[in-house]
Amino acid sequence: MTTTGFPNLATAAYLRQLRDEGDRLAAAAAAADLDQAVPACPDWTIRDLLRHVGYVHRWATRYVSEQQTQLMPRLDEAAILGQDIPDDALLDWFRAGHAALVQALEAAGPGLACWTFLPGAVSPLAFWARRQAHETTVHRVDVQLAAAAAAPGRGVDPVPADLAADGIDELLLGFARRNARRGPLSDPPRGLFVQADGYQWVARMSPEQAEVERGWPGPAAGPADCTVTGPAAEVYLLLWNRRDPGDLPVLRLTGDPGVLGQWRRGVRVTWR
């Protein structure tokens, strides 16, 4: 298997992205109807999304600012969406939580010790900065897609290429690897190969587990069952289930599209 270098973003880059994406999310929500449905999050409105992200920001802030080393009790999704926050105060509440998270991460030193939940981070500080940068980016896209569905002239800001490649890596090597024994599973085994802006991953589904590695398989691995190739910004939206292949004109899909569909159904990041 051959491998290429992967983005190694500094914590400061994640913090810039987190700050900017929170501002974009709030601006998009302010210009939209809070009752507007969010296509990528079934049964959610923009109001629900603001409550979700605002709560997640506050939840993450506690780990960083209090240096909590154990998993803390948290609200379930129904309780989060049922928070009693008036509509006329919701955006200010969201902005306050976002600002507090950015401030906590900026104030934390490199020796921060606290709980994390995905493998591979170089430090807890890098983990939380990265995770919340992608959490906020993906949900900013959600709000802009919701607004565009209501007013087709509105656009969706692109995700920077280096951040997008990093987010693909976090999804495949973080969330998918964490949930490896829960799926997606396949009998017979199938392989999904992903190439985005020169970065490469191979995901293999078997009857027992799913495994992901960086790199591109050599000839001995056999032909790909399905290959996804495209700009990192498009592959990011595809694998995070924010866009479908037909919505991404530069994306190239070869082989059996059912393999991609199986992977996308099996790797869904939810609040549990």
C-alpha cells in the first residue's frame, strides 16, 4: 500500500476555522426562517440545529475549561431540542456559547488534560479544537443548505480544501474506526477507496467489522469495488452525508455505487 502525506493542521488553524464557521452559521441562521427544515438532519428545523450546536459547544467547553477527565452526564437529543430558549434570544444564546468555547480553547495550554473520545489526536487540546471545528463547519453547511432550499439563489460557502481533507480523515479514521465492529458490514467483503486532492484512504467492510487505512492499495489488493475521486471539499460533503453524488458535479464515482451507499448508511455521526 502506498501512502501520501496528510494534513497536519495546527491547533491555531482549527481555532480560526471554528471561530469563522460559528460566525457564518449564526449569520446564515439570522437571515433564515427558524422553522425552515434542515435537509441533512431529518425532523430538524434551523431552530433545532441552533439548540443542538449551542449545547454541544457548551458541553465541549466544560471539558476544556474544567479539565474534566471522565465522561460527564449529558442531555439526550430530545432534551437538547426541548430547551426553553425563546426564539428572540436563540441567536444570542448560540453566539455566547460559541464565543465561550473559542475563548476556552484559546486559553488552554498545550498540557491540557481532559476526556476525549476519538483515537489519534496528538493532545486533548488538538482533539477538541479539531472536533469542534468540524462540528461547526458541518452544521454551518446544514444551515446554508436549508436556506438555499427555501431560496435557491442563496449559496453554500465552500469548505477550505485542507480542512475538508482533514475532516474526511477524522470521519474515516476517527468515527468509522471507533464504530468499526458496529458497521457498516458486508458479506462478501467489499472495499471503498477514496481519493481527494491527492489524499487517499481505503475502507474495507467484512462480515465482522469495517477497517480504514490511509493510502491506496497496491495491485495485490485486487480491483476496487467502488472508488470515489474528487476535490476534498466535495468528498467531505459526500461522506458526511451532506450532499448526494448527483449534487456534486466534479465528483467521480466508479464501480458499484451500492458500496458507497452502504458505507454512508453505516457511518452516521449522531448524538447518543
